[in-house]
Amino acid sequence: MKSMVILPSWKPDDIYPSKIASSAISYQHPLGPLYIATCIQEAGHEVELVDGAFWTHGEILDKVRRLRPGFVGLSANASMWTKAMKAAAGIKAIDPSIHVSAAGPYPSAVQEKSLEQCPELDSIVIGEGELTVPELIARLEQGESLTGVAGVAFRAADGTITVNEPRPLIEDLDIIPIPRRELLGDFDKYESPPGNYRRKPIAIVMTSRGCPARCIYCFQMKGERRIRYRSVDNVVREVEELVNHYGFREIRFLDETFTADRERAMELLRRFRELRLDFSFFVSSRVNTVDYELLREMKKAGCWAILFGAESGVQKNLNTLRKGVKLEQTRTAVAAAKKAGLKVTTPFIIGIPGETYEEALETVEFAVRLDPHVANFHTMAPFPGTELYDHIEKYGTMSSNTDDYTFEGGAFVPHSMTREEIERVRTIAFRRFYSRPGFILRRLLAVRSLYDLKTVTKGARSFFWLWARGDTLSMKRPEPRSQGNKAGNRSG
Ligand code: B12
Ligand code: SF4
């Protein structure tokens, strides 16, 4: 059956505060949809992957009109939900016989609600879709109902909504085919924020799925956070293919915690070194899973940067997040990574439940003392499918507009702070962190290439806007501006 996998059309301005959107542009390969398109192709169907980062809504509909697929799968997280609904409506208006499905974090978390909110959707694919979608398409081809297809919620002809039993997690990740990157088209169109990569083109790889932690704000399918690993051989095969066959020069390992299993991480690094492949890489990790020896091995294997979710400089607030780390571990890990020669990025969250304005300022000072190469100061978002969303009355108030569900949107305000305080702390944080003379001098002295110069210039431009405007939230706030913490937000 002719199929399409579509990421709805979006622009950086939809996600980031408009003045800094151009320096925050992050067009990465959409790995989840790519896995799905690969599996559809492996099952013998013709498939087209459309990445809405590069298409307007109208262009996407024109493509649907030309191809007339039998199945369309839309991928959506919370911030993309209204765009996915608009795409579903547009596609059904072209041809009501096209089966339109939605998948990804948002519809996976609130399946029935998604089908109720969007009458044009025929079904939802819940969680990992690699095994579910080929089965769903086979049923459509045979003209059969979706009753009993595990991991699917669907609307029957009489309008009733059925949520089938969940599909178990894929235990052996090696059975999933390696994504076919040619489905992405021209790689040059993908772009990362300045300072976020060393070489191009950049491929995205995941060597494991899931996370052993249980942070209250992190979306991972309910009860399905268990970590599973691909075999080292399977990962090495993909990396070799990416570098030797496709010519990628950098890999972003998207694993939640690349170093969750120290022994396996060491083995992967050893194999990368043995192969003498020409690529650099970037990983995300947790401060309580690294040590100097491991970080040094990473550097030797070609790693140039590491991200640690530092989140807060106040232990009480880290505990509220259920981060499971101590401030001391953050200090030790960041110092060790710097000593090993890695560039360190540490995101922080402003507006943690129970956090006061003064505590948020303490986090800013902690970030300054920690002195990573890059620090971000995000707002919290209560994504459906998280502890924060499920118990919102306990923690604060939330926006009812899913467009605000970004790291800059201010969709959540804790009982202990106001929206204005969150915005003020973010402005102070960016100004305080990035205007330190020592920091600026080090950045300037580190300029070695045209790329470095571009990075510094773009960073300076964003910084100027933050300095001049202090405009750090992208949320379209209701008028008049509220004084309290209920602006546009609701409890529950
Ligand atoms: C890489 C990434 C990005 C990248 C690239 C996004 C891209 N083009 O794909 C960038 C940096 C651009 C990004 C931006 C944002 N992201 Co992001 N991102 C991720 C991250 C780390 C990995 C996504 C991934 O590739 N996973 C691996 C694949 C294999 O899993 P998957 O995508 O879930 O796909 C599986 C299923 O969902 C399903 N599926 C997915 N799509 C489809 C489609 C069809 C048709 C079918 C059938 C099935 C299916 O099957 C897939 C395979 O099993 C996740 C966290 C995570 N670990 O998942 C956050 C995550 C998806 N991001 C999130 C958020 C909030 C954002 C931002 C809003 C942040 C911001 N700046 O404000 C923006 C939104 C940008 C946008 N327009 O969508 C949240 C979403 C939460 C939610 N409940 O909605 C997540 C879950 C992080 C988190 N834990 O909170 N992100
Ligand atoms: S925020 Fe990071 S450490 Fe916490 S559950 Fe999510 S992936 Fe795991």
C-alpha cells in the first residue's frame, strides 16, 4: 500500500522566542519517523517520508494530492499537536478514504483524548511503532478492522473508539532494521545550532532506548522506561555504514544516557577506536554514570562534547524532580569532562515545583560556578504522560494550549513562583552566564576557524536580543499581562 510518514509543517518561531529563533534552529534527522518509514519499506510498501521542517502545510497537502496514499502516519509531540490535527483535517478533505494515523509522544500518552480532539484521525499508534505499523497496513490492505492489533487505538465506522491492548516493548532492539537514510533526501538541508556540532553532515543514532531514572517532567511512555540496549556489533555496523557508505562525519548519539552501562560504553569506544573511522561524536549522559577514565576514553574515540542534565543548583529541587543525583556529582562530572577535553553543555530548569525565586537565582549562581561551555535555562512543561501532568494540582498550573509545551513556552507555573518571576530569572540567567568577561574572552580566544567565528557571532546576536529585550518566553500570553501565576494557565 502506498504510504506516507509525515512530520507536520513547523518553523523555529513556533518553538523559540522569535528574536533568537534563527540561532536556535535545530533541524535534525527525525529518527523515529525514519525508523517507521524504513519498516514500512521493508514490509514491501512504497513509502515517502516528509519532514515538515522544510515544507509548508500547503506543499505537504499538494504532495498527498499527487501521491494519493492509502496510509498516512503523522508524527507529533505535544508542541506539534495542533499542527498534526491541521494536517489530518487537510488530508481527509483531499480524500476521506485515506487512513490517517497519528503517533509520537503526545497521542501515545493521551490516545482517546487525541481521537476525540481530532475527528479526522482514524487511529493512533501507541509507543514504539516498528512492529505495529506493518501489521496495521496489512489489515487495511485486507479491508479488515483494526480490532486486536496491539498498540493501536482506533475509531470504528460507527464512531466508537477502541483502545487495543498495549504492544510490549521491543526487547531485542537488533531485530529493528537500521534506518535507510536515503529516505531523508538531501542531507545538506539539516542544520544544527551553532556550536552544537564540529563536522558535517551529522547523523543521528540511538544505541539504546529508555532510561533507568524517573524524573517527574520527562516523557517516557508510562511504565515503559526500562532501558534496552542494541548489541555492540549492531551499533558498530550502523556507524560503519554511516561513515563509509553515506559519508557522515559526525554522529549525535541520542541515547538518554549513553554511559548507563559503563562496560558496554567502554566496549563501544574500544571498537570505534579500532575501526579508525573518520568521525566525531556527541553524547548525552548522567553525572552519576561517568568518571574521568571513561570520559578520557570517549575523547580518544572521537567524542568532542557531552551533555549532562544539571537541572538545578539546589539539592531540594533536584530531589523534587526525582533526578537521583547529588550536586556534588554534577560538580565532579563537569570538572572531569572538562579535564578530559570535552565541551560540556548543561541544561537547567527554571520553575521547578516548590522552587522559590531566590532558589532559582541560586541555580543561576551554581551554573556560573560550574562554568560549562554552554548552559541553557529552560522552563518546565507538563507533558502528558508525565508525573507532573498527572498530578498537576499538586505542583502548579498549566497552559491549556499545547503550542506552549516547549522548553521556552512557560506552559507550567509552580505554586511557588509567578510567570513573571520565571521570565525574569531566565533573563538574568542568560545575561549573567554569557556576559562574564572571562567567559567572553575564552570564547574569543578559542576561535580557530570560520565556523568558530560564525558560532560566536550568532551567539552574540541572540545574546544582544536577550540583553535588549529580555524576551525569553515564546508563549503567546493573554492580555492584559497577569500579576499572578494563573495567566492563561489552569490547574488539572
Ligand atoms: C532528538 C529530539 C529532538 C530534536 C529532533 C526532533 C526531530 N526532528 O525528530 C530537536 C532538538 C529538534 C527537538 C526539538 C524539540 N523537542 Co525533542 N526530543 C528529541 C529526543 C531527544 C529524541 C527523539 C528521538 O529521535 N527518539 C528516538 C525514536 C526512535 O523514538 P521516537 O521519536 O519516540 O519514535 C518512536 C515512537 O514515538 C513512534 N513514532 C514516532 N513517530 C512516528 C510516526 C509514525 C507514523 C508512527 C506509526 C510511529 C511513530 O515510533 C518510533 C519508533 O519506535 C526526544 C526524547 C526521546 N528520548 O525520545 C525529545 C522529545 C521528543 N522532545 C520533546 C520536546 C518537548 C521538544 C521541543 C518542544 C523542545 C523545545 N525546544 O522546546 C522541540 C520541538 C521541536 C519540534 N518541532 O518538534 C519532548 C516531547 C514531549 C512530549 N510529550 O511531547 C521529548 C520526548 C523529550 C522529553 N523527554 O521530554 N527534539
Ligand atoms: S530527564 Fe533524563 S534522566 Fe530523567 S528520566 Fe528523562 S531521560 Fe532519564
